[in-house]
Amino acid sequence: MSLSQVEQRWNRFWFSPTPAISVGVMRAALGFVLVASLLDRLPVLQQLYAIDGPIPPAAAAASLPWPRVSPMDWLQSVWQIQAFMAVALSVFVGLMVGWKSRTMAVLALAFQVFIYARDPFDEHGGHRVMRLATLYMALVPCGAAFSLDRLLRKTHVEASSSFIPCIVQRMVQIQMVVIYMHSGWEKLHGSAWRSGDALYYTLSNAQYQRSPIILDAVVSSSIGQALCTLGTWTTLGWESCFGFLVLHRTTRKATLMTGVALHFGIGLTLGVGTFTWIMLWCYLSWLPDATWDQIQGRVSAHYSAWLNSRQKA
């Protein structure tokens, strides 16, 4: 294989044109998840971020192995924290609706980093995925479709283009492979996963149960325990082999459908915050261009009809 062929394949993998509506929908959905995640924190702002609360800035700094910067360190009162969060919320909403989309993506990433640096203990895997997803959005004209930028035609290049590079989808896909296969590798070292008991223990944990009455009845039955064992081993095998299974077209659809069902199951049974939502968001990156073409055609038709109605009015 010549160097030029390698370069062509590299460019095709990372920068092949994909319908702009794909990233537009992903941007809007990501903004929604960010808004939901922030709203979930509002009732406990003082406990999480007050300068004299359980996690003072010094404790946050000591918990991280690298230098940190967060303007939240200087917020002295609850109303100042609320004002900071209000600005962050407006940025997340701006990203969701697609107003000055790339600028909002950069600002949304900055606010997420500031919030994390202020209290690293209020963190789960979903927050990390959200930060990475926001970074990926900032790499492309994410307001090229399904956005106020497009509707108001604020940007000449983005508004006139119906295709953008596929780098966002590729980064999300690779991120999913890393997440699942690393998780599967870690689980292989856990005795509860190898024995088939991990799901039973998880569903029995009252700290995470959404419906203790239902789940307690399930895990206390012999059929429920057998299903827990089967689910544990299925999850272990699926995660460990995700990268290999999703690469092959013959197994890709079943692999992705298994993942969607898994995360819906987690969301219905366990209280894990926005982790379920952001992981389901990642699956949008696997929708084929033909599906996005259909969606873009319908959106364009509605948009044209709306413009015609305005002109007639």
C-alpha cells in the first residue's frame, strides 16, 4: 500500500462528509443532557460547592494529581454560586438550541471543567463522557443544521453546507470502544463478575434501586437470580468483545441493539443520574448516513414550508 493510499484511507475515515443533521441532532441532544445534569445539581448547590461546605477548595485541590483552575473557588455565597450556575445553564441551553454553536460548545466545556475542578468528588463516568462529547462538538461546525444558527443564517459557511466531516462520529465511536473494552477488562478481574453474581449484588443495593419493592421480589426468586447470572455473563462478554463485534457488519446491529437495551435496563432499574442518557446519546454516532439523509430531507421540507409561509405572510 502506497503512502498516498494510506493518506486517502486516513482522510476517508476521519473526514468523509456526513449529513450535517447528524451532528446537529447530536449537539441538541448533548445540550439537553447537560441541562438535565445541571438541573439535577441545583437542590444541593450549597452542599457541593459552598466554600465552607463539606468540600472546601483546598480539599478539592488535594484530591487531584494535577493543577486545577476554577473560578468557583472564589464564590463566597450561595447566590454567587446560583448566578454562576445560571450562566452555565444559559450556555448549555445555547448549545442545545444551536445559537452560536461552536462558541457555546467551547464555553460549555469550560464550565464543565470548572464545575468538576471545584468538586471532583461529585463525579461519575457520565460526566467524563459529557466533557469529551462537548470537546468533539467544538471540532466541527455543529450548528450547520438543526439549529438557530441555521434558522437565522448567522453563519454563511455553515448555513449553506449540508455536509460536514464525520470526525465527531468517529471520535465517539472510538470512545465507546475504549469505554466498553476497558470496563470489560476490569470486570474480568472481578470475582463477582466471573461467578455471575455481580448483577444480583447491584440490583440488591438499596442505594441505587429505583423500585426496591419490584427489584427485591425479582432478586429473591430463583428465576430472577438465574436471569441475573445470565445478564452478568452476557454483559461481561459483550463489553469485553465490543470492539471486535461492532467492527463486523454482520454483528454490528445486534451488538448496538444489545447496548441500547442494556442502558435502558440500567436507567429503568438503577438511579445512576445522567449516565444512562449520555451513553444512549453515544449510539447516535452509529446511525448510517442513509438514515440521517431521510431525517435531513424531512427537516429541510419543514424548513422550506416555514419559509414559504413567512414570505406569504
